[in-house]
Amino acid sequence: MSGNILIIDDEIKLLKLLGMILSQEGFNIKEASNARSALTMLEHHEFDVVLSDVRLPDAFGVDLVKSRKAKYPHLEIILMTAFGNITDAVQAMKNGAYDYLVKGDDNDKIIPLAYRALEKAKDNSSKKIQKGAMPKGFGSVIGSSPLILQAKKLAERVALTDATVLLTGETGTGKEVFAHAIHEAGERNKNSFVAINCSAFSREILESELFGHKAGAFTGAVKDKKGLVEEASGGTLFLDEIGEMPVDLQAKLLRVLETKEFIKMGETKVSRSDFRLIAATNRDLEEEIRHGNFREDLYFRLNIFEIRLPALRERKEDLKALAQNFIDLFSRKMNFSGIKASPEYYKMLEKNDWKGNIRELRNTVERSLILMNGQLLDTDSLPQYAEKPSAAKDSLSMKTLEQEHIRKVLAYTKGNKAEAARLLEIGIATLYRKLEEYDLR
């Protein structure tokens, strides 16, 4: 599988060595010795994977991940450092890095990791946000239940306007999918769609990510930074979990919405940005207003057009179509063919309340394919998903099942513990404890 990789490192000898090694594997390679030239290349070339040093002369690689993932969501980024730093590693993964390597210790991992990152990027490309990458309209919205058709109809109508949209509903109901669809069906689809989860950052980092900053604005601000509000000019800004935004930043957002003007951190000059806002929340914002956690004036500004997305348990008639879509998606990703699901498999899925909604269903199907024997998905593909009617297993057998489950997932991820923890839906620390307990180190 060929792919395009951008390598960024100011150590020229290492840069050339990595370029030669990956070129011999069949990858198309471009090289950059600093962030400035790398950003220029990203603007003018299509890349699948970026392999970047953390400490660049003009940027910090961990911060670079967040901004590039916002602009090029299909891109997979692997960070390298000469100094193992667990804080940087955690922040890199949180910002969307595919993985994090320590130079010297992981030379043997770079090639297989590059292949896995490329595979992930190819899968992402079907959902790529750049111009012409996603189908116009709502082809990505799956389902024919009355509630989803109603939400889809409202979204199709508001997409033709420039109105602010508030998407509400439980976590995992597909709010970002709807936001993408609204953007792609609207007149701003030739420009950027940028997204950020307001719950993922501290107050200071969130302000910097949204509005940008000048060098020296705070400790660690070593260079000027362009914020997502500015990146979204002419396009769409999607603020997920807006109910988590600190109240003082809500005031700054309100000013941008009313005047299209904002001030970067550490700067006095006013900047302008013309963007469409789509916001999403799983909170009851009226309740948050009563508790003083959300500004009423911002709520009125956001709630011009609200679309409630139904929970999966409210649209179970769509469950089979959604599951089949994920079976097809992950079958292609895993190079499987002819995969089918038994009626009992679907019945078992229907018994779940799906508290995590579509996101939980997606993860369940992906794990099922990893655990599948042969080419048939059946109830045995879901050993930890639900207790089977005649399976009153004791704690010992449950531990055996859990051990085998973890073993299979680690085999699938080729030892990538961060990816395994994601698939298992547990924290990385929990995974390490399980590996110790079951002697799977």
C-alpha cells in the first residue's frame, strides 16, 4: 500500500535516513527541517501521514498535532522525541496524534507503525473534510426511522441558510456527522470546516486554540499562533460540547458572533473572521443557565435553530443498517471479505440500551470483527458485550474471557497499547494493570 508521508526533523542526518528507509518501503516521501516549510508543503500537497520531531526550531510538535488535525482531519501524525516525556505523550494522544515514539528505542517500530497509520489515514479519507472530499448532502446520515428523518429534514433546510445551528442530544448520537453534512450541503463548503471539543482542554489552552495568541502571551507561547476562529473564516466552525466552555470565554465567543471581531491572547489589535457556527451539546443548557454555568444571552444567540438528534434506543429500527455499515467499513479496513452477521448477533445488539449510542455501536462492531472466528459474526464475537441467556459464568471463566479478549485486541493493534485501550474502551493505565495481572507484558 503506497502513501504520502511528510517527515519533519531539524536533525538533517536523521531526516535523510528516515526518508531513505521509508522510500525503500514504497512510500512517497517529502522532507522538511522546520514547521514553517512543513506547513507550506501541507498546503500544496496531499499527505496521509506526518512523522514529526517534537522539538522543532519554530514549533512544539504536540501543539502542531492539534492544529493540523483540525485542518486536515484525515491526516495521521506520529511524533518522535529524543527525550521520553509522559506528559508530552499524553497531551499528544489527547490532541489526536496516532502514536508517540522515543528516538533510538523504537527504530524497529517506525516502519510497521507507518503502515498502520497509513491504513488509518486511508480509512479517514472517505470522511475527509477538505474540498470535494465528502459527498454533498446527507449521504453519511444512515437511517430511515421517523425521528432521524425528521432531524435530517430540518438539517437539510437550515444547511441552505447561514444560520447558527445548535445540535442537541446524548453523547455519541452523531452530532459531528450532522455538522459535517450541514457544512457540505451549504454555500460555505468550498472553505474549511474546523472542529474542536470544548471539554478537552483547560481554559487557557481552549482560549488559545479558539482565538490564537501572540508569542509571549503566556508561559510556553514561543511563537504566534493562528486560532480556529481565524482558520474557519469563510467556512464553518464546529464547537462540540459547548456546554463545557468556561463562562468568561462564552462572553468572548458571543462578541465574535455579534461583531465578527476578536482579539488574540497577548494582542491589542482587533481581528475579524466571518464564519458559520454549528454548536453541539449533550447538556441541558437551560438548566446550566439556572445554575450559572452558561450565559443566557449566548444561549439565545446559539439557539436560532435547534436540531435534537435521537438516542439509538429511540431508533432501534436503524440499528441493523448502522451495524451493517460498520461491518462493511471495518471489513474493508481489515481486508476481510464475505463477512456476514447471524440473526442472533443482531438480536443481541438489539437488547442493549446503547448508552454510548452510535459511537458505542461502532466500537462494538469493530471489536466483534477482531474477535470473530471464520467469516460469521455471532454471539461468540461478543464475549464481554452481554451475558448470554445460558451463560452464568463464574469469575474465573470471565477472567479467562477478558484475558483472551485483551490478547486478541493487542494482536490486532500489533502491540499499540493506546489503540488497544481505545478499542477496549478503557484507560491506558487500566490496560497496563490488566497486562500486569494477566502477565501479558
